[in-house]
Amino acid sequence: MMANGNLLTTTADESARETAAATGPVVLELDGVAKSYGDEHVIRECSLGVREGEILTLLGPSGCGKTTTLRLIAGLEDPDAGEIRLGAESVAGNGRFVPPEERGVGVVFQEFALFPHLTARENVAFGLRDRPAAERDARVTELLELVGLGDQLEAYPDELSGGQQQRVALARSLAPEPEMLLLDEPFSNLDVDLRVEMREEVRRIIKDAGVTAVSVTHDQEEALSISDRVAVMNEGRIEQVDLPERVFQRPKSRFVAGFLGHASFLSGRVRGDHVDTALGRVLRADVGGLAEEYDGTEIDLLVRPDDVTAFPATGEETDGEVIYRRYLGPTVLYRVELDDGDVIECMHNHSDRIELGERVAVRVTADHELAWFPASQREAAVGAAETDGAAAETE
């Protein structure tokens, strides 16, 4: 059993995402889906619902099964067990399999897969060959305007930037008016600066088009920024599905906590109205959902780098030693080994200067409730981390 921290405030962005995730009918449902390749179980009893108009991202390390899940939804793979439903129709499972071209699903691959000998206009029109010419031309013009390429209709792929090629690929997938759009690592082929720009642009395009989307990525920042909800996967299972803010601040497992962003675990023991830690007392009121039944038990508090502050000190005031320092421009990430063996990461302004090997005092300065996990989960979390590190790149 575990409890998780809660944000003290709800942002406008979180409210908007919650509304998007909570309204509308379920248009995609995976019910107990499983997939194996030989003796390797890639997907294990995966159940998930996606609502109309939302962007849901499958997030996890390489080898966790997220791309296989996307391929199952697209119809590029057939599940070994369970059922997949699009709208009210079963498209896979229980002896039924609807081929990809009949599912009403569009796919954007990470390679974009544009035809090099066709112009942007001709690439987008490729899937509309069965429509009257006037209708086809109007749809192509509409979509290229939507993706901001109305002036590039006659440009060939090699005349377009990476971001522009991605927009053409997106427009081509939207052209047949699919019921759902699937995006497989859509930003992985772009440079870092362009990725950030295209995340915002792709989210806008999808929302303006009014299409439901499922995306796959291993990039945490991408998933948190583009999604209405995030489904975190590990070893073929979905560990948590929730709003990006909640997955980050209220993780339901140590794996989710450790996978999303920098995570440190501060061990402590619950004693009455507080938790005793190597950094002093943390009030029970500042720990989410810590019921009286846990009095006397050992727990681990989740602290992010911005939840703690380190400063130079001497003598008995010190709590540990700086063992790592990484300059990040606006900020500096410090890693402090505490005297009890715990290792805590702290994020400071670039103007602060603490030297490697320097003794420091560390204080918990979080302005929100902290998530926590029973100490009994430590060994399982270490085993999962080792498995993730050895996972194959194929999914």
C-alpha cells in the first residue's frame, strides 16, 4: 500500500487538461491486451481507454512495449489475448481482426515517410485519390493552411526543413479524416530546439483538427508538455494513467517517480505528527495521505531537486558532502551524499557556488505535499531499474 502527495494548488492548465481528459465518449479501448514474441512477453494484460478529442501519450523506457501497443492499435500487429475496440466496433481479439486500412486510423512515423518525388501537395493528396478532384484539392489546401504550409504546396521534401516535413506528414495523415491519429516518436528526428517548437505546433494542429491522438515517446518532457493524459509503461504493463501534473507530482509507484524527472528518496520513520529523517523532521501534514496506521513504520519521501536546498556549513550543522556538480546554464544540479547514505539532488541558481567535496547542510523547502512509498518497495524498485537498463531497443 502507498500514498501519494497532492499539489496544494490546481493550475489553469491542469484544469483545462482535466476537462479534456474527463469529457467525451471513449473512442479507443484496450481490454486485457497481451502480445508475445516467442518466450518474450512484450505486452501484459494492458487495459486503457482514450476519450474523444484528447491527446494521450504512452511513455516509458526502450523495451517497455509502448511501440508494440501503438502497432496493435493501428492493426500492424494482432494481439495474442484481449480485445481492442474503436468506438463501438471490435477491431481485434476474440477471433476478429480488422485490417489497418479499414480502421480509420492515421499514423505519423518518426521517419515521416514522405514520397521524395512528390510535392507537399501531392504527398497530402496521396490518400485521397478516390475523391473528386475539386474535393481533393480543397482538402489538401485546407490542411496545408492548417499546418502553416499554404505557400509550400509545390515544394519537394528535400526543399523543406525537418519541421516542415513533419507538418506535411501530419497533414497527409489527417487528410482522410481518420477517427484517430497515432504518432510514433514524432519528434525524435528533429534537433533539440525544433523539437520544443514542434511540440507546441503539433498539439495546436491536432486540437484545431479536432482529432483524437495517441502518441508514443521515451522523452519525458515531450510527454508532459503535449499530452492531456500520460500513460507510463514498464515491462509491458501500464503503471499509471493520469494528467501530466499528477503523474509527476503524485506517482503511484517508485518506478513512475524515478522515471519522470530527477527523483531522490529520503528515508525516514513515521513518529506521531512527523517523519524523522536525516534532514530533520518533516511534518505529517506535509506528506500526502500518511494515515495514523503508518506510525512507527519506515518510509521513503520523494524529493525533487527543487524540493531541497543545500548551503555550505561546518561542524555539526552539516548533513553531507557534495559528490557531483553539473552546470546547466540557468541552474546547477548538485548531488549530495548524506551522512546516513542517502543521496539527494538539489537544483540551485547558477549564481550559487558550492564546490565538489564541500560539506553542506540540506533542508527540505518544498511548498507542496510530498509523495512517499513504503521502504519495503526499495528492492523491487532496484530490480525494475536494472531490468530497464538492460532492456532491448526493440519493442
